[in-house]
Amino acid sequence: MLLRRDVLKGLGAGGIGSLPLATVLADPKLARAAAGMLDTVSIDLSGGKTVSASLAMPTVLPAPTMILIHEWWGLNNQIKAVAAEFANKGAIALAIDLMDGQVATTPDQARAQMGAVGDNPDVAVETCVAWADWLRSHDGSNGKLGTCGWCFGGGWSLNTSIATPVDATVIYYGRVNKTAEEVATLKGPVLGHFATQDGFINQDMVGGFEAAMAEAGKDLTVHWYDADHAFANPTSARYDEGDAALAWDRTMAFLSEQLGMPG
């Protein structure tokens, strides 16, 4: 049996270390241990609302910065553990919270949380932009900023990059139903991971996104996987180990090229 001190030793000071990311994400105890290594940071929005996020720092600075955006479940230990791995790969990783600290345990709860964000998207946009500004001014930044999100967070990864200049955007099966006019503000290239069996983020939606990006003259790379929605989440029944690993490798290569992330 792994004791907590053994887990932390395996994770190392800067990230997940020698333990495979999928192993950590699939085990609640390992994910909790990784999440516990992050620092909580807070800022105030224009209306006085305080928002918090979880910060993971790399061992070498300066470094590129990354905004990570959670699934519809909220900012849980899994996403925090992914932030720890991003830091292990050489980035200042900030896992932000768009659901006021709520973490769902059932699909109904998650759906309600996601609906609440949709009812007041201006607050979510301001939150994302405020954290982007915070990272840009971070003393350890190398001046590069990227976003990455999954499912609900995949859509908000794109929304963030539309709302404020970002050097690289990664989308894991998020909503991309945008027009050419909406994506015209994008600064950096976009990488998208999508699943052929996904009944939500389907080929019609992604095809429309590709057309909008082409019309706007924006750089987009799309990868399709013979998998279903949430294929990169080891706790999902639809998890696909091979496709998740391939998508991760492609993400790391993309961020290395665009942000100078050492990996």
C-alpha cells in the first residue's frame, strides 16, 4: 500500500515525476496528493467578486504560462493533478475555477453547474481574462501564454483565446460552434482533439468550426480519434488509453513549438 509520503516522493517537487499521468488521474488518492501540492491564489473581479485558482510552479524559470479549464464537474483534484503535470513539463500552470468552488459528483449536478455558467457568461469571460492578465504579469513568465480545457473547459479554452490574446489554444472535445467573425480576434494557433463517436461535439459542429477558422484566416489543426466524448479522462467509462496518450503527446509537441515549453 502506498503511504502519502511515498506518493509525494514519487510525485517530486515540481510535478507528477515518475508516475504516469493516467495512473494519477485514475486513482483518487494519487490525484488528491498531487492536488495538495498546488497553491491557492485569488484575485478580485471588477464587481468585487473574488475568484480562486490552483497554481503549480515548475522548477525552472522563466517559463511559459498555461490556463487550464476544468470539465463540467468543476475544479476537482483531477484537473489540479493535470496542472501539476504541466508544471512538471516546464510550465507555470494555473487551473482556474469557473464554478465558484462547486464540484459535482453526479451528471445532474454537473449539468446544473454548467447551466449556471451559461446563464451568466460575462462573469466567466471576465474571470478567464483576469487570470490571463495575472499570468502575463507573473514574474516567472517567459511572455508566452496558452490555454487548455476539456469538455466544458474545452469550449472555454477557446472562449478565453477569443476574449484576450493567447499564443496557443488546446481544445479537448469542447463546444466550437463559432462564426468567422467570432474567431477573428484569435492571435495564436488552435489545436483540437475530437472523437468520432461523440454525440455532442460532432463532426458537423467541428466542420463548421473548421470552415469559420478558414474564412477568418486562422491556424487550426484538428485531430480525430476513433473514440467517444471524454476519451482522455481515465475515470470515464469512455476512456481510451491509447488515444488519450496520443492526444497528450500531440498537445505537448504543440505547446513546445508555440510556447517554448521544454516538456
